[in-house]
Amino acid sequence: MIRSAPSSIVFRAGQVRRIASAAGKDYGRLPHSNSPIVSKLKFFNAVSGDGNTIPTYRVLDGVGKPLEGAELPEIDRALARKVYEHMQLLPTLDTVLYNVQRQGKISFYMTSHGEEATIIGSAAALELDDEVLGGHGYPLPPVFALTSFNRAIPRNRGSSLAYGLDNVMAQCFGNEEDTASKGKQMPVHLSSPKYHFHTISSPLATQIPQAAGVAYALRRIPSRRSRSIAACYFGEGAASEGDFHAGLLMASTIPSPALFIARNNGFAISTPSSEQFYGDGIASRGPGYGIHTIRVDGNDVLAVMSAVKEARKRCLEEGRAVLIEAMTYRVGHHSTSDDSFAYRARAEVEDWKKIDNPITRFRLFLESQGWWDAQAEEELKDRLKADVMKAFKRAESLPKPELKELFTDVYGGEEPWNLKEQRAELQGLLRKYGNEWEPWKAEIGRFRNKARDLID
Amino acid sequence: MLTANIKRSARTARKAISHIVRCNSSAVEPPPAGGHLPSVSNSQLLRSTRDAALRSPGIRWTDEDDSGPANIVGGRETRKMNTYQAVRDAMSIALMKDDTAVVFGEDVAFGGVFRCTMGLAEEFGRERVFNTPLTEQGIAGFGIGMALMGHTAIAEIQFSDYIFPAFDQIVNEAAKVRYRSGGSYNVGGLTIRTPTMSVGHGGLYHSQSPEAFFMGAAGLKVVIPRSPIQAKGLLLGAIRDPNPVIFLEPKILYRSAVEQVPIDDFSLPLGSAETLVPGNDCTLLTWGTPVYHCETALHLLASPPPSLEKHIPTSLRSASVELIDLRSILPWDVQTVEESVKRTGRLVIVHEAGMTAGAGAEISAEIQKRCFLKLNAPVSRVTGWDLPVGLQFEKFIIPDALRIVDALVKTLSY
């Protein structure tokens, strides 16, 4: 190894600098870097200088007691109860829709059991006009939380939580009220410009670089600059896609107020996170892109709220991206297409449900504050179940959209000739065979107006 | 001319159809919604006996050299398998016989979301059968790297709808390595398996048929099997082919298509179509899942149910339609198709992908050039519409037997 000669001189930016030889002294600079020059051969493989694992921020312990020195987010009885009610709504909705899928009434569903604190805590800390980009795997909850959370809620709908349920159900059933995709997407692929919730794609991680672009556009809109951020949700599995790396790189290099919320729930379908990455989770990657990063206990709703609130503030103040890694555990199966007991022990899941249930943890906190009791719990569960069942029955009873929607929204502006001709061809086939070909006849009856819109 | 053809071939047609009718009259399962029609589960195209399986056309036993007589079937055994079991069987043989072979992809270690790799990790160890992170470009690039070292890389992309992040690696790298290195490097050891086509409720991102996207990538091969025997033989052929192969497995057939599959090591030829039903009046060309819709359409044509009778002219019911499974999309077997169309004078192409720039576009252009003076009708394409596959509308987007029989009637009576 060649040591620098003690008397060597470098010329940089018009300066003449003398390079000292003793350890810890200034050896000068490289042309395009602030990297200090050292004489020791030393590799590193950690974000922290001392090689420790990145810590996890937590406010409430497992039984809902604030940790010593932890600062609670601003929260009063009303807000706390609202957060809790939303956390309870998720499993209520999940249980019904999971069973509905099992009965063959919808084609697919994904639950979020065990991740209620991350979903509701983050949604509660966002503003209604923040742009939200969700992904396949975690599509439903953010929009639901947002649509029902930060809005003045019409009281005549029976209960505050019922707002948004009909929309969610309509999309899952793909019925005529499905404004999110007009029957085109699989269940739990929502979208709502009204609530700034961008359309969900099944391909993983595609929303991550898009969030950078969305955030950059926000900077360029005078009324929204310094006011709105782009909040981008994805799982630790999606963070393996090239789009994750591309997205964080774009958001940091072209400064954009994007908040990346990675939900590390331990599994991507069957693949445990130990096979998804070898480094220190997702959080370790943020500093690699020069992005402010925090790892938070995703089962602690107050920690999530605090972290997202602070992250949001930083996004706006600096006009730059922030990364949050929320540590949680996927209690449910990946989706209705998955039986997770094929790759993990039932006991492991049951144990985790008991050891660390985010809903229980927060309920214990509420009870300790005198904001909740057994009676309130019972009333809430009955009410949520009734609301969900009502929305489900309504959605189930509605027909599919008009059949002509099959050809809509391919292009804006003038429709190309091939689509015009193909629609006419299908129209001709339906007129000719619609009443006679059993598979079509049965299907036509399920659409609004019995497909007359296309046939006539 | 048509009438003459029909008379000549009436016997063949009746023979082919009679199998289907017999099969259905004794079917145990309840009739499908469309009435007593063949479907995948009772298809006559599936080889359900040992003898039929062992006599699959083009089968080549790997333990035989070329010198011996073909079709030695004595002593060979078969086992009832569905398509995912046959795919698994092929990979098991590849892993057993080739120590450089590895199998990898998302969720592969626990058996894969379609169960194609079930038990392989336990049998061959996690060094050879392993999970990858969720990165299709990573999976493809990794496989290319292993193949560059002369190893056998069998990669899985979980759905062909998700192959596009790997498009650059596949089209710019795998396909072009041999050419750009003047033949000094190649990735012939790479096979990328991926489930394809619709299942009826997959929506935009679980229903696509991307075969035509790879059709212009010279240097690649693209293969789509229709059944368990085909899957095993073509997959082993693909793994051992000196070129990178995209192997698209129709996902609805994983469980529904069942055959007696020879348990020995065998391959079926790439680049070669198979004529499933011989005929003289019209050529019906397809691949993958629609093979079975075509079979149903032949049945509808020959003996339409009462509700459709008025739409199927009596004169056409004895038409003899030649059904061809293309099997390889790139390179595709132009000789077999050309020979057939020159005989029949008519061609109907069926695929699930959209019409515009679908594989049918390439085929019809080439066939009309070669068979121009022999054609009695324009080449017809029955395809998905030029649309994403909207979930609630799938029954009206993906071509079914009715649309095929309608095209046959129009083409035969042109």
C-alpha cells in the first residue's frame, strides 16, 4: 500500500492545501466528493457508524403503557376513539370480505390483519389532499382510512364509519356503483381522484417512481407547494423491485416531497423477509439515497402517527423525500389465493396474534386513559358488523356496470377504428347469439340493463 | 370446391367428432353451462391411456440414440399427472441429470404459487432450488449470468403479466448475447417459465398473453404447451435447447388438464406444430388454452345444440376442419401451416391476446403471401379485443367456442 507523501500538495478550486501525515489529520479531498481521506483499510456494512442494527421507534409498550421518555403525539379522547374505531373496522371488513370471496361472490381479496396500526396510524397523520399512491398488497386500507377519516362525515348515513364502505364494497363487487374502476379491476384495486387516491396497479412497486413524479408536480403547483405531499405505500417485497430503487433515486435526486411508507410485515406471499434482503431491512437503503429515514414499530399506532406526522413536516419543509419502515407482522394469508400454513406454522401466527396485537395494545392505552371500556367495545363491534353487512348486502344486490363499459376508457379523445370495429363486431355477435348461447345469456343478465346498452 | 372437400372428408370429421360425443354421453361431471359440450376435463385431445401417451407424435426418448427404431414403447410406464405435476416432473429430471441445473424464482422454494416446484427444494436442496427477491429483472439477469457460465438456469416469473420489468434483460441481453459476441458467448442454458393466459377472473394483470411481445426478438424461442405430456416434453426440449426459451404455461390448464404422462425422460420438438384433428375444408390454428375452445367449436359446428341450430347451416355441419396446435410461437412452424392451408384453402387463427400485432398478425401475413392463390377466404383472426382484460367483462373479451364457430361458419361459407 502506498502512503501519501507528507509533503504532497493538491490543487483544488484555486486552493493550495498542504496534506498532513498524522492519523485523523486532513489528507485533502477528492474532486467530486466530500469523502474524507483515511489511511486505514476498513470496510463497512452498516448505516450506523458502530455497526448496530437500525433502532425502532416506539411510543407504547406491549400493554399500552407509554415508554419512558416517549413523547405522545397530540391526541385527545375524540381523536383516540376515532383512530381505534377505524382500527377495529379493518378486521371487521376483512373478515366479511374474506368469507364473501370464499363463497365465490368476489374473485379475490386481501386482508390486513395485524397491520391495523400502520394503516390507520399513517392515514390519520396525512392530510386529506395529500396524494396517496398505494400498491397491490396494501391497496384498500389507505383509501378507506382516508376517505372516512379526515372528512366531515354525513350523519345521515347511520354511522360515521359507514361512509366509504359502500365505495369499497362496490369496487370489490365490480358493480354499477364501482366508480373506482367501472368493473375493470380486481377487488381491492381502488382509485379516487376526489380523495387523491391514485389508481392501484397489480404489478409491484410501479407506484414508487410515480410517487416521485407526483411529488415533483406538487412542488410546481403554487397552491399545493409546501402544503401537500405524495404518500407512497408498498411492502418490503415490492422494495426488491427495480422500481423501488429507481423511485427513491429519482425522488432524492430531483428533490420531491414524497413520503415512502414501507410496510415490513415479514412476508411477500411465502417468502420471508430474511430471503427478501440481506441488509438491515428497508430503512438501511434510505441514507444510500440521501433520504431522511426512520424505522418505526408498525404495531404501535401512536408511534406510526408521530413518525408520519414528523416525516410529512420534513417533506414539506425541505421539499425532499422521507422513508419510513414500519415493522409489523402479516397475521393473515397473503391473499385469498394463498394458504400461508403451507410455509409457516399456525402456532407462529397464533402466538404473534397474542403477543403483539396492535388493536389490543391501543385499547389498553385507551382504557388506561379512561377513554374506553367493555361496553364501548361491545357497542362498536356490533355497530361495525352491522355497517359492513349492510354495505355488503347492498353491493351484492347491485348489477354489474353497463356492458358497454368494456370498451370505454381505453383512449381519451377520438376512439381508434379498431376499437370501433371490434365493438360493432361484439354487438353483432350479441344480437345474433345473446339469447341463444347459454354462457353469454346467463352472463348478460348480470349487467345493468341486461346489456341492452350495447346490444340495442 | 368446398362441397367436394366436405364430401371427401365427411368420414374423417364424423370420426373425430364421434369421440367427443361418446365421451360426453358418459361424462360423470355435470354438464357445463353451455350444455353437453367438451371441455378441458373431458377433452378427447388429452391422452388418457398409457398407449396413447407413449405414442405421442414426435416424442423422443432421451435414453435412445437416433440409430434405433422410433417409438419403442415396450416396458415404459406412464403416470396420471395434471400440468403442474408434469412441469414439476420435467424439472425434477433436469435437476437429476444435470448437476449444473438450478430452479429459482419468487416463492419457488415452498412449491410455487401454482405448485410447479412442489417438493423440489426438499429433494434437491436449497442451493439448487431457491427463492429470489421480488425482482423480475434480477431473476432474468441472474439466469443469464448462470447460462453465460454454461449452467442450466430454469427461472420462474410468477405471472407472465409481470415479465415486463425483465423485458430489457430478455430482449436486449438473452436474445442478443450470441449475435453480439460473434457466437463466442450464448445463454442457451436459460429457460424462463411463466404462467400465461386467462382464467376467467384475473382482470388486467392476471390474464395477459404476452407471446407476441417476444416474437420479434430474434435469438429467443417462445413455446406454449397445451397439456401435461406437451408440458413435460416441450419443457425438457426447451431446457436442453441451445437457445434461451420463454416457456409460457397456460395457467388454467395447470389443474384442469390431466393425462397419462410417460415417466421416462423425453422431449418434444421445438419449432414444430402438431396437427390434432386432420381435416380438409378449413385450418383452425391456435395454441394453449384456446385449443380446447376450438375442440368445443368443432363440436358445435358438427352438432349444434338446438338453440344454435339456425346459425349453423346444415351444409357446413359435415365440414372437416383441421385443428393445429402451433406449440412454438418463435420460431413457428410455417411448413405445417402452409401445407395445411394450401390443402384447405381457409385459415382461422385463434389466440387470447389482442388482435393488433398479436401473433396471428404475423402468421396471417406470411400465410397469405405463401398461399395467396389457394385461399378461398380471407385469413380470419379470433382474438381478444384490443383492450386490457377488464375483470367483470372477461367472458366477452376472451374468445370462446361460440366466437370460434361463428368465424368457422363465416370462413367456410365465404
